[in-house]
Amino acid sequence: MHLNLASVAAGTFDDPTPAELANLEAEKEMQRTGRGYSAIQATRPQTLGYGLTDSPAGQAAWIAEKFWAWTDNDGHSEDALSRQTILDEISVYWFTASATSSARLYWESFANFRDKVTAPSGLSVYPRDITRPSRREAELRFTDLRWFEELPHGGHFAALEQPGSLVEQVRGFFRLFR
């Protein structure tokens, strides 16, 4: 399997590299200012979903804030994605009334979110993603890590921000199995 977001235990080594220290600081900041959304979705997805499904402004704000916080931008979401792309993504949630079902993913998966993965794995790490493990941190969870690459640009929404790069990463990983 190939991922571009891997949740792993950060700060697990006695001799962290400068990059691991920087990523640990980013993780601490995410815990301080950015984890509220996942806590709500993991514990009260129905309540949140009803509110977002009832309010187009609420739905737009909920998603637009994630694009601002999790894309590789210089302070404005539109540095990374066009306004039309952002509105298209928000519209998909609104017109399909899928706020609740998307929030339920957290409710249903957080119990096993950091289990060991023994399948052959590939990981592409984008510099503004919400987690950015080092290879050795990733190897603690992904025990058969065969592809690991740190990319120069992109964030959490790599498929939208850097589609060509992500396609190259996925193809590169799966070429290992031809």
C-alpha cells in the first residue's frame, strides 16, 4: 500500500535528528491548535454532521479552514489551490450531504489508527502535511517499508495540490512489484 499521510509515534528516539525535532515541534503545535476537528469527529460525528449539513456557511468554513491550515501556502489557501477547486471540494460535501459520513471515519477508525502495518508499504511525505515522519519513525509502524520519499512541495491534500508528483510517487512504488 502507498500513503501520503502516515500517523506514527513522533519523538520516539533518544537521538532525534534536526528534521525529527522540527517535525516534533510541528506535531506539538498541531496538538495545541489543530486537533480539535479530529477530537470532535472521533467523539461526536453525528452532532457535528447535523450542524454542517444544516449550514452551508458552516460547511464551507469547516473545510476552507483545513485548506488554509494544511496546504503548502504562504498564508492564503489560494497560494496552493484555486478558489474554484476549493469551492468544488466544499460543494461535493454540501450537495451530497456527506459531512456526517466523512466525520464518522474518525469515529470508526481511531481505535486502530496506529496499528502496525506489515504489508509492503510506501510513504510519500509532503512538507506541509499534518504529520511528517522520518524514515526511521515510519519504519516503527510500517514494518515492510519499501518506498520512502520526502517531496519538496505540497501539503495534506497532495492529490489536489501536487497531482503529478503524487501520481509519480504511487507509480514509482508500485513499479517495485512488477
